[in-house]
Amino acid sequence: MSQKVEPPLAVLFVCLGNICRSPMAEGAFRKAAQNAGLECRVDSVGTAGYHIGESPDPRAIATALNHGVNISDFKGRQLAPSDFEGFTHIFALDTANLAGIRSRAPRGAECQITLLLDSVPGREGQTVADPYYGDEDDFERVWSDISLAVEHVVEQLKGGG
């Protein structure tokens, strides 16, 4: 009798340009997973190709550094068809990108595709605001939302969810 082998955990965070929210989510998740002893591959992408190969927004880098996370060496990339096979969990930072991800998902894709804040009780269906046109306070609010959500995600993944 053969037993189905679960793929190793692999988590992808997705926003529009991959220079603000998703790299902050990747960095926050890396830290939370490491602190919890959760082994997991993690990356971030954008649904649009505006910032391929670019570093995150300097305000995102500064905000992450203020919380002990260095994302300065991350480089923007765009969601690719292979991501639907290479990741077990894909988290969209907002509903527009969630729709974009789902529309690109190949038939039969087995990865779980959800909003990041769906992992937080009482925040289901909510989006992480895009801080791009805001100021440092907006980036701090986004970091707060992301940090809360990734702590819940790590907890759920450790429990086998």
C-alpha cells in the first residue's frame, strides 16, 4: 500500500509590484518561521512585471530593518506558471491580486491560494493596504498587519494546516 507523500512546505507571498508588501511579508515570515523552528521555502512575487530585478522600496527596507529583518537583497520577480507547482501555499496581499493569481492558476493546481489576512480570525476577506503612495506610518501599519498574519500562518503550518 503506497502512502501519499506530502510536498515540503513552500510559501509564496504576492502583491502587485513585489517591492513593498510581498517582500515585507517574505521577510516577516522568514523570521517567524525561523523563530518557530518551521522549515519552509519562502519567496515573494508580483502579479505585474513593473519591478523585475529591482530591490524593494527603500521605505519597505527601512521598516523591515526597524523590526530586525533585512530584505535589502531581495529582487523583484513576476508570478510564473511554475510557481503553482513549486509552492504549497500562495498568499495574496489583496483581493485584486488574489483574483489575478486565481485567473492564472492552471487547471488542477494543488497549491492553496488565499488572502494573507484570511489566516487571522476576524480579518477574513480583508486586504493588506498598499503603502506605496503613503508615508513611513503607512509602512509601519502594513508591517503590523503582515506580522500578525504571518504569525498565524506559521502557527497553522506547524499544526499541519
